[in-house]
Amino acid sequence: MSPTVTEFEVFDIRFPTSDQLDGSDAMNPDPDYSAAYVVLRTDAGDGVEGHGFCFTIGRGNDVTAAAIEALRPYVMGRPVPRGAAELAALYFDLTHDSQLRWLGPEKGVMHMAAGALVNAAWDLAATAAGKPVWQFLADMTPEELVSLVDFRYLTDVLTPDDALAILRTAEPGRAGRAELLRANGYPAYTTSPGWLGYDDEKLVRLSKEAVAEGFAQIKLKVGADLQDDVRRMKLARAAVGPSIRIAVDANQRWDVPDAVRWMEALAPFDPHWIEEPTSPDDILGHAAVRAGQPVKVATGEHVANRVVFKQLLQAGAVDFVQIDAARVAGVNENIAILLLAAKYGVPVCPHAGGVGLCELVQHLSMFDYVAVSGTDEDRVIEYVDHLHEHFVAPVVIDHGRYRTPVAPGFSARMHPESITAHRYPDGPVWQARRTTLEVNS
Amino acid sequence: MSPTVTEFEVFDIRFPTSDQLDGSDAMNPDPDYSAAYVVLRTDAGDGVEGHGFCFTIGRGNDVTAAAIEALRPYVMGRPVPRGAAELAALYFDLTHDSQLRWLGPEKGVMHMAAGALVNAAWDLAATAAGKPVWQFLADMTPEELVSLVDFRYLTDVLTPDDALAILRTAEPGRAGRAELLRANGYPAYTTSPGWLGYDDEKLVRLSKEAVAEGFAQIKLKVGADLQDDVRRMKLARAAVGPSIRIAVDANQRWDVPDAVRWMEALAPFDPHWIEEPTSPDDILGHAAVRAGQPVKVATGEHVANRVVFKQLLQAGAVDFVQIDAARVAGVNENIAILLLAAKYGVPVCPHAGGVGLCELVQHLSMFDYVAVSGTDEDRVIEYVDHLHEHFVAPVVIDHGRYRTPVAPGFSARMHPESITAHRYPDGPVWQARRTTLEVNS
């Protein structure tokens, strides 16, 4: 008998981040960073587990946990995934159940839940193989990588043969780039200075600190009030000087005409990109924003799936593709998106932050560098200094770069005591808050 | 004290429709038509309730029910909605919670749940007003109707002033059209002959019966096998003759190149439209299908929200807009979509069938006829003869037309005994099936 998945445990974990306005922006004034977290265990006898999660910002984390539970029958009793064949089969099963597909298709809660399980399976397989996920991926053949992708709805733009050609072109340089990556890491930028809830003094202080720490790019949240944004952008530009890139992020706050007007006003301060100027569903809107003002356009953290990314590229709507490790259906769908971006020559600059998104997505950018696009030019992974202390193998930032992870797996694992403390609503952190609220009321 | 919502009850209701292959198509081989169903009660003392639901096809109906539960705090204790102001406020609250919005935004499980509650509130308000929803809507002023719409992400194409102009243009003819509607009803087409699981004899027999019953349009499911589809289309055309419209529906089965090839092969049999040729997210793909072959294109039952509908119209991707009463955020978001379609002069031909979708959506088409587009030309509401017996005020079809509902409310109410019998997994229908399965195994 080959070993199978024998345990499937789901946790609703929430951190009360809204207390400090960490993570506050024009659309998300008070997020409680949360994870619908799943642990897979097996009877292989090697003690290897698979950990994965959906990232949410509080309310509704229980709905996402319920969606993960709905996928339990596809995972329990399944042969332990070891390589490309099993990891492809699991992804296809989780996203092609005809009844569950009705709830998306391939979008929202149900799709995020599939992503959590796909990522947990990758954590399991890479851990058992003794490799970090980026390397586990970069050691696969082009044919294996192509087998991981669902080309449905992509073939008007990207066929399996196209994908194979991209991967084969990058193949000869893999070893050299992996060596460089281990030596130098991967460029990061930081969003920590720019949350909308921070006052001007804190914005300036943190912007200067970011430069001192070696970051070549920072990011400011914008979109609530134009005069405030002009003042904050001016302060940040004065604080960091002309050579540091300042990206701005509207978190979907605007309609197309607002985005054009706002960015014309901010353009004199040389923003590197405008991120999420409007609805993540509005492909044609992003194209209009890109055409209508001088600043480059980035989006992706809320883009539902590979089909929407395909169109953003087809329509010439974005200058930067911002993948997210935990919104689409995990590693497999992100490989499709990396291939689409490579086909169009558009740089991938991942969204991160939240809970554990930096930990996950670094693997995908590093894999992209080694085996897909073959370059880190114009590419940078978001870094936010929140909640890393809860992870067993947190990201390491060194002079504005992600150090290349060496521990086996997907860096997805939280400390057991963090899970226990932050379980919602019964963990001690939340119990204590309830008591405090009752006393104060 | 003004009366408030005091009870909020959610049911997971499923019908074992997969037994008969009713509803079988190329993507959904064995649906169990289901409803995550919600009932609102108040302390108004008038006994009026509000009923609403999400339609799903089986597995995951529990996840949708959990999503409705997550919205409970927005509804319980709220003043009983009576008119446009309260119905607008509820819709905005349900779709703008910043934490829950992260789970979409405005798509998938969370958005469908908001739709169920919005629709339940309309059922409640219209019932209390003693009017069917179509009339309750058609009696509102253009200003009230505009206040119901969320114009965020629409203003590059449709502003509140544009909407007001459309509604004012239709205003003088309202009374006359309402009279015609009460006399003549609204045109229907039937999908009952064309399910993919039916054999040729049943297809031919049901097609002829549909024509004999007065339908001027039928629909066939296609997309699994081209030679089968050519044969079935040929049989259906021979059965109904040249003057009856035959729509075909691929249920998202194809990539763009497949859709073009397939429809070129079916074109000689004069299909009226090709429905869902590819992914509902693929705006540019639908535009390419429309440009690449001679058959008109329809889509919408899986389109996530008004922003995607906006782009389908902007891109010239569709000849028919197929709204669904229960996928987007209910009546309010569907008014936005009706206005967008009116702006572009594209006919709205709703998706229906499933559980209770005919009952709901007839109100929206009739409202469109009376107060928005002002015409029923080229318009037709889908009709499927399934599960109507479970509703207190089922649709009535007469010579291929929907009779205009006169009972107050949204026709959304199921018989209490149907709810009790089909509760999943503990209702007697499901208990009995489990016992049968155990005996047979």
C-alpha cells in the first residue's frame, strides 16, 4: 500500500491587527489579518506535514475555512503527493468538481480554498523531497512543469507548446541563476512606511529608515483624499530623494476618470507605478488608465484567476503583473500566470504582506527567475514587516533583498503556539479581548 | 420604535436531480439543484416574511449557507426595509464590508450570499407593499431607481445622469406597457428538450412538444462532442422546422479556437445564439468568438458582477445579455446591468431554470420592459420545467409566454413541506436515499 493522506485539520486564525492601523488603506480601513489554515498529515511514517492557508482580513475567514472543509473528500485518503503527476492531478480535481465549480467558477472563496490545499500539497511534497519549493520547481523538467498547468481558456494566447518553448529557452541558464540567487537573494521593496493610517511624521521617519535599510523602492497607500496624497507623496519624495522608487497603491478606490485625474496630480513626484487604480475585474478600465496618464500600471493581488491575467496582458493593461500566492489556485495556477507574463515580457512583481504571503511568494519569484523569465530585471517582491514571528521559517530580508530560502518546503508553517493563541473565536488572544471589551463597556 | 428584522433562518436545501440527468450539460454532468435559502422575519406584526436564496448545483451549498450566515449581523435588528432608501442601504452595507469584500471582491460565494439577502429584502418589502416585485420596481421614480445602483466602477460608461436619462425616457410609456404586460405576459423559450443526457428520441419528441405548446424558441446543450452536436442540431431543426429559433449552449466548455470551429460546423443549421462559448471571465475571448464565426453570442449566467457586464458591452462581445437573478448581488445589481444593456441597446434574455430562477427573474425582465428598455423585442426569458411545484406562487407559462405575476413579493417562497423534505443532509428525502444506498451496497 502506498501512503495516503490521513489527517486534514482546518483552523480559523486571526490577528487583531486593526488595533494599530497596520495594513490600513483606502479600501481596507481596519483589517484583522487572518488565515484559514490547513494541515495535512499522512501515514508515510516520515512525520512530514503539508501546511497551507488562505489569507483574509478578518470577517469571513470562517466561510473560507468552510470552503476548505468542502474539499476534504478530494484530499483525505489520496496517495501522498510526491511529484508533478500527483500535484497536477490534485489541482485539476480541486478546481474541476462540476458542482463546486458552480460557486465560482474559479474565483472567490471556493477558489482561494483550492489554492490553500494546492499549496499545502506543494509544502508536503517539497518538504519530503528535502527542497525549498522554488528549487523543487526549478528542478522539474519543462515537460513536468507544463503538465502542472491548466491551459483551458488560455490556448488563444498560450498553448502547451508555447509554454514548453519558454521553459526550454530558460533551461540552460538555470544552474547559473540558482547559484546567483543563493549568493545574492532577490530584490524587495517595502510597504511598511506608507499605510494610510500613519501620520506624516511616521511616514517620513519610516521612509528614511527603509532607505537606510537598503530598500531601493518603497510604496505609499493613496486614494482617500487627493490633497493628502499630494502632501504625503511630496514628503516621501523629499525624504528618500530622487533615485529611490516610490510606488503608489490605490487599492481599487477609483473609477477610471478618478484614476486618471489623481495620477496626473501625483505624476510630478515620479511615482514608479500606480497599483490597483480600479476594480481588479476591470481589464478595459486598467487599459484606459494606462493609456490616459503617464504613470505605469500594476495590478493582480485581487485578480481572480489566470483568465483575467491573460486578458490584462492581451489588452496591454498592465506594466507589472502582481501575482499573489494565495488568491488563485496555488502554485499550479501561478505557474500559468508566470508563463503568460513571460510570453508578453511583462515583469512579475508579487503582492505580499498579510499573513505569510511574503513567505510563500518568494518561492514563486525565485522559480520565475531561475526557470521561467530568466531575469530579475525590473522585478521586485513586496515586503511588509508584519507577523513574520509566527512562522517557523520566516523570510529574511538583508539590505533590501529577500535571502533565498534553504529550508525544505513552502515556508508556510506557523508555530503551533501561534495557531493556538490566535484561533478564532476561542483562542486566548480573542478570549482576552472579549473580556477587555466587556469590562470597558 | 420602528419594526426591525428579528429572525434570520438559513436552510441548505438540495434536490436529487442528478438521478434523471435533468440539467445535464457539457460542464455539469450531474447537478443536484440546490438552494442556500434564507427567511427573514420581523416584529412588524403583519406576518410578512422575506424569502431569498442562492442557487447552486449541490456540493458547496453548505459553504454558500455559511456565507449567508456571515452576513447575519448586517440584517438582524435592522429596520424593516420598506422602500428604495432602505433597500439601497442594505445592498451597500452587504457589499461594502471591507473585511468581507476581501473574499471577492463582489464575486463568488460571498457575493451570491449578498444577493440572496438583497432579494429576500425585496421580497419582504414588495410583499408588505402588496405588489409583485416587477410592479413595486416599476412604480418607483427614476430618482429612486438610480439611488438603488452602485455606480462604482461604472462611471466611465454609465453615470447616474445617464441612468436617469434612460429611465426618464421610458417613464411616459410605463402605464401602457404595464397594461400590455398584464394582458399578454412576456415571451419565453424552453431548454427542456435539449439536455445533453437525453437521447435522440427524447430530444426530438420534446422539441416537437415545445413547438406544440407555443414556444417560438428552444435551446440545445452542446459542447461535448462535435459529431453528436451536428447530429442533434440537425434532428432538432428537422423536428421544429425553419421558423423556430434554436439557441445552443456550450456551458463554458470551449477555448476560443474550439468555439469558432464548432460554431462554423453548426452554423448551417441556423443557431439563434451560442451561449457561454467560453469562460465567463473571458471578455476578450467572447469578443473574438463573436468576430470569428457567424452565430450571435450570449452570456451572463456566470458573469460575476456589473463590472464584467460593463466590459462585455464595451468590447462588443455579446449580442444578448443573460442576467441571472441570484448570482450577482440581487435586484440592485441587476438594475445596474439592465441600465448598462439599455445604454448599449443590447437585449436582455435572462438565464433561468435551476431552483426558482424562473420565479425570480421574470420580475426583472418585466420591470425592464415597463421601465428601462421599454421593449420586449428580441427578448425572451429562459424557461425550464423543473421543480416549480415546490414554490408557493410558481411561474405560469401559457402558449410560450410567462404570465405576469400578480401575487405580492418576489415569487421566491418555497412550500414549508418542500423545505423540510429536502433539507441536506437530515431531511427525509436525503435520509431515505442514504438508507437505499446502504441497502443496495
